[in-house]
Amino acid sequence: MRIDVVSIFPEYLAPLELSLIGKARQDGLLDLTVHDLRSFTTDRHRTVDDTPYGGGAGMVMKAEPWAQALASVAAAQPADAGSKPVLIVPSPAGERFNQALAYELAEEDQLVFACGRYEGIDERVIEWAEEHFTVRPVSLGDYVLNGGEVAVLAMVEAIGRLLPGVVGNPESLVEESHSDGLLEYPVYTKPSVWRDREVPAILLSGNHGKIAQWRRHEQYRRTAERRPDLLETFDAGSLPRADRTALADLGYDVVDGRLKRRPDSGSAASA
Ligand code: JD8
């Protein structure tokens, strides 16, 4: 996969030279280039912003440098590529980024990330970009950041780790939080007793079937307690009886392959 990032703070993306993503780049699994938007300005002051039409506080990012930068990146798309590159525009007004979108984007040949700053990018850039890209405004979450770089760091890591060969043991991707629609189970390591706190005995039993069942039930408990919204879309179509019993203990019944919370079931934490 090829990833291009455009930002006025290219050094903000330096963490992508480290750890798993950095190694993937060194190993040729990920071709990632960061571009300085100011390289695409033509005035002496390398101007990228101006005052907003209609008034209001702050500045807006000028359209022309963005068009020059994005056209330059789009041109780098290999000629044989079947589809337009995807342009991801981090924005508090975007669709929510989640694991499903990470998996979807990990299938693309090329991703381009446009890191806005100030009050945002002139909207005409987004309209113009539709001719050259599949444009996806994407939000990291329902809170306000000062620009798109933090979101790009998170998205590139979430997407990059899904690429073949990046994570040592692909099996570890299967059991992760959100990959199966649930939060992940708690993990423990040596010593088995730490400050008078013991590791759950089942994990020391060597009974792998029971351990897998305990971990799954812990996923249900944690998800019911911390992210009940995820249980609304969880596919409960083919659960073993023990799982249905564990969910019933948490106040959830399986109805037509979906989980339905019993009105009288109080909070999951008290289950
Ligand atoms: C891009 C400029 C700052 C946003 C005036 C504060 C993503 N989940 C998210 N929250 N915030 C962003 C985000 C914020 C950005 C830009 C992404 C470009 N800002 C602006 C509008 C209000 N300032 C984001 N992904």
C-alpha cells in the first residue's frame, strides 16, 4: 500500500517512523510519504491560510496550495491502478473512524490524507478533489482537535497494522477489541500473585477450551459494562448455549439473532 500525507506540520508525523509502522516502511510493506503543504505555495511567505469569507474567528486554509499538493500526489498513483486513490480528510464533521473502516481502507492501493489546520480547508477543495479521488471526510471521535495530524497518526497505525506481514502473528488481530464486535478480555502475566492479587485460576488450568470460554464471557461482561452500544449490533446468531447463558446473566436475551436487553436487568456491572 502507498500512503501520502499532506500537512503544514510534517514533523508531527515523525512517530510513523517508529515501531511496527516504521518497520513496515523499512521492509517495503508500506510506502509512506509525508509532504509539506508549504512546498506547494508560490508566494514569498509560503502562505497557506487567509481570513474566512462571511467573517468569524480564525483563518481558513487556501484552496490552491491544496489543489497543487493533491494533484501532485494523485499523479504519483501507478498508471495500472484500477480505481481512484482514496482521499481521507480528517474532520470533526466526518464519518466516525472505526475498526470496520480500518479494515475497508486497508484494502485500498493508495490512501491520501489531507491534514487541515486553523478553521479547516476551503470547502471547494473537497468539491474539486472528487474529480481525482474518492473523498472520505473522517472523524476520529466526538471531540475537537486542533488539526488532522493526530487523527492521521491513529488512522495510519490502525490501518497499517492490518496489512499482510506487518503484525508478526496475524492470529492476534482476530481476538482484538472490536475485531469481533466486542471489547477484548483482560490479560495477565507473571507473577501469578502480585501484591496479594491472584491471576484468575482458570488461566492457570491448562484447559484451553475453558480458558477460551472464560475469555469470551469476559468480553461479554466488559462490553455490557463499558460499551453496551456494541451489543446492539453484535451478531448473536450462532452462540453456544454457555454463551447465551452468560449473556442472560448480564441481562441480555438472544432474539432473532440479536441481543435484546431485559428491561428489568439493571446495570451490567451489578450482574
Ligand atoms: C481536522 C482543523 C480544528 C476544527 C475549529 C478547532 C478529526 N475527531 C476530530 N476532532 N477534531 C478533528 C479535526 C480538527 C481540525 C481539523 C480534524 C482541521 N481542525 C478546527 C473545527 C473547529 N477548529 C478531528 N479527525
